[in-house]
Amino acid sequence: MHARLAATASAFAFMTIGSALAEECTVEPAFPGDAPALRLNQIGFETGSPKTAILRSAADAPVSWLVRDENGHVHLAGESTVFGPNESSGDAVHRIDLSALDEPGSTYRLEACGEISHPFAITTRPFDRLSVDALTYFYHNRLGTPIEADYIQGQDWQREAGFQDSRPTCFHGTDEAGNSWPGCDYRLDVTGGWADAGDYGKYVVNGGISVWTLQNFVERLAHQPEAVRGIWTDGRSPMPENGNAVSDILDEARWQLEFMLSMQVPEGARQSVPLGRQDGREPLTLTEIDAGGLAHHKVHERHWLPLPLLPADAGEERFLLPPSTAASLNLAASAAQAARLWETLDPAFAARSLNAARRAYAAARQHPDIYAYDNFGGGGAYGDFDLADEFAWAATELYLTTGEDAFLADLQADAPTPAEMPILQVQGSTIAWPAVHLLPALTIVQNEADLPEPLDTRAREQILAAADQYLAHRDQEGYAVPLSADQYVWGSNGNLANRGLVLAIAHDLTGNPAYRQGAIDAMDYLLGRNALDQSYVGGYGARPLLYPHHRFWAAGADPEFPPAPPGALSGGANATNMSDPVASEMQGQCAPQTCWVDDYRAYALNEVAINWNAPFFWLAAWLDTTATTD
């Protein structure tokens, strides 16, 4: 039957059987109170792709639904599929398949049980603008430079530079745990880089995975048809570097990488550092070493800066915090990756990056157990006591750039086996800043021609095993999100975006449409198909993110400051580490998926961060570019 005739027939069926089901067509009480019981991606769907909506209903039989346009014309109708009680959200739900609705339009609404959804669109490229805004997030968070209205979404977000000519020295004096640090005899010019999250601190560890994620998308594009590569050439995203004949993604990643390169300890410089795993509750034993080549872990003030605060008004002294093995490996990995990508674009920068990567990796091998502890105020700890995955990641990137056997031997020694991969779940996700076990595999499949076949085979097995696990989680979840009920942790939205990234690459490898559907499911959740009817993205959807924990996007604290800009992703629901004043009052009172509120004080729930927006950009850009070819 022709699709339009089928839709008409379904609409007639809805009218004739709807009354028979009316008594059973009950919905869950509205939550939040002003939200419809129908939940879907609030910006809409892609033509030719699967489309899923959720109905909050405890009815134990299917219920009828239809889709109308702004003129009241019915375009599709059908019956829901009962899922039932859902652990992560604390409600009962039905799933609704809208995949047959493929006619472009901008004002569709779904109706069921007397409920009407938010309006939604169907277009050929629904993630076009979103991907640009998700990348612009990083320009918004540049430090050491003014943020100009020409390159952002409006004058509300323009601001003066702040943190210019930043030349801090090493932290000296007593830290919050009572440890005495001697400092150092040098200063480093660390101007630039991105504000890490809601604060203005800058971190090499979180910077490393964020830079890698942006650069990985560029590396993926290199293998695509010219029409796809052309989507992300110079000038796609507004930024000061437009016109330099370099991809905007690489330009943005370089802004952070230049800062990371500047955080490297000079040759011959000595530092007092804690060697080996120590009990952070006791005073640290510091050992003086030749720290040349290591990377300082982070830079920030002695104490947390107040909120709200413009960067230009932040006048407290900043310090280089002690170097760490983890920071050094993050620098080695991302700089080695950059050396490949910039080799023909800027040979001098590529050479400088590779030299820094070699130095950082050698220093990390010499000092494999310098860990970061949570003993400094003014910034996050980013502590990680398992660095085998970082060593494997750095060795992979260096081998792919240099082809040297020594790095291959290290990679083969450090990389986990396929059997180990599916159970390596840190912070509820295979990929997170302290859990980079999958990054070697994701890099290898982008460069398979340059590697021995067994490595490529193992990489594929690891990626597909992880992707299959995510689909299994999705199938057991009422809202069809590839995340299980115990994985709503700090930064769950960033973890989910990373899962979408893995599913996307699994689709690249196999062409299996189930993996692309899983990636779409991840995006649908972030844009409103969730228990809170919340778009976690600034500027997108009927209920967008407004009041994140951020010192400049602080309209919730002071209306003189702006709200979240378009493309900024909230950290999302967190039922496991509810440490802020808002979250602590919710603890034990909310189902995992509902442990979130749009409140600037809720830093454990509603902060923003570079390592969450990076995979969010990757996923949005992948969905957009694959829409032109699938």
C-alpha cells in the first residue's frame, strides 16, 4: 500500500478503535508538572531514519495515537508498544514508532490519550546547526582572548578576555591537606586554552580527551567521500581563524593543544612530587626528581572563584599544580595525534607537537606513578590511579605517527584484550576522562592501513563488543536510551554521548543500521526523550537548558549574566554522587533518570564541561554528515 494511503487508513482505524481503548488510555501523572506525557526529540527527526517517541502510561494494552500537522491533517496513526514499569525513570511507559512519517514538515504534533506533544520537525539534516553550535561551545570558553559577537550566537555572550599574559609559577606553601610544597624556580606562559567546566581552571587531563575527540572526528572525515569532507572545511563554524584553509575543528582543537604544550616542564627542571600510590588522608611524601618533559596537571587559583564572575574580573593569583603521569600521557597522546593531522598543514607545528609527545611519553615511562590527589582548593582533582589505559593510548598514537617498533611493543604490552573490554566500566561509560581503554581501538580503526592486521581485528572486536553492550542496555530501558539504570552518574550525558560515538563508529565499520539507531537514541534522549521532558542542550527544544553551573553563563544567579548559549550540554542526571546543596536534598527522593534540576547551584547535576561537549559535538556532526550518505 502507498505510504500516504496507509497513513490515511491508519487514521481511520484510530478513529474507529480509539473509543474502544479510551477507558484503558490513562497516562502517568505529569512530571514535571507542566510536561506532556508524550516525550520525544524536541527538535525533530531525520527523513529516512527510525523515529521513536515515549508515552508515560501504565495501561497494560496498546493505545492509539496519531500525528497531525498545524492544519489538523492526520499524517500517521497507529498503536503503541507496551514496555511497562521502567526502573531508571520510576514510571511506566509505552514506545511509539513514528518511522513511517517521512514527509518534511516543521509543526507536527503527536497525540495520544488526550495528550499532545511538543511540536517537532522532520527534515533532511536536523543536526546541521546543532553540530556548529556544539563546536562553538569551545570558542565561548576560550580564555586569554575576547569573545566577539561575530563568532557567537548573539551579543549576550560577548565578553572581555581575562587571564591574558598568564605566567604562573608552581604552587608553593601549604595545600588543603597540610602538605608543604616548595614551588619551583620558573614560570610558564600558559595563556590560552579553554575554561574546563563551570570554573576557569584549565586541566591537561580533561583537555587531552577533549582534544582527542575533536581530532578523531577530523581523522574520520579523512576517509569519507569528498562531498562529506567538504561539510567541515574552513568556514563552516564562525571563529577568528576562518580563512586559513584549515578545518574549523582542527583550529579549535589547536587552541587547547597550544595551552597543553605550554604546560610541559622545561628540560632539567626539578620538582618535588609524590611517587607511588599513597594514602591521600595522610601527609604526602614528596621526592625531588628531574621532571623535564612531564606535564603540569592543571592551573588554577588557591581557592574556588565566586559565581557569577567575568574572566576579566578574576584577579586572584593562579598556580601551576604539580606534574602527573596522567597529564603527561594525555599530552603525549593528543599531541602525537595532532602531529599526523598537521603534518602537511603546518609542518613546524606538527614537528613541535611530536617532539613534545615524545618528551612527555618518555618522562611518563620514567615516572609511571606520579598521581594527582584531591588536596588543592580552587579546582577539580582529576585523580586517576589506573594508568595502563593511558599508556596504551599514548603508545598507539605515537606508533601511528612514527611507525617506530618501540611504541608498537608498548602498545601490545599495555592494551587490554577484547575479553576485558566490555567490563571496563568507569563512571558508567566505556569512555570517560579516567577511562580511555577504548581510545586505542577507536584510533586504530581510523588508521587500519598503517597497522598489523591482528591489531585491527582486535580493535574491531573491542568496539563491536562495547556497541553490542550499549544496544542491550537500550533494549532493556523503557525510554530506549543506551544507558542502564545504574549508570546515571556525574556527567551521565557526556558518557551517553561517548556511547553514541562508539555506536557511530560501529556503524561505520559494519553498516549495521542497528548501531546508527542506537546513536540516534542517545541523541534523542539528550534532546528531550527522557523522563523529565528536558532538552539538556542550551537553545534547543521546547524546554532547553538555561541555568548551568558556570561562572559566566550565570543568569540563574544574576540576570545581568547570560543563560547557556545554544549548543551547551548539561552534565545530566546523577543519582550516585549528589554532593552539591541542591542534589543532596534530592538524594533518595528521585529515580535515577530524574535526579536533575536546571539550577546553577547544582554543580553535580548541571555543570557543563569540555569533555562532555566534545563527544556531543562528535555525535551531532556524525549524524549530520552521515545523513548526506545513508
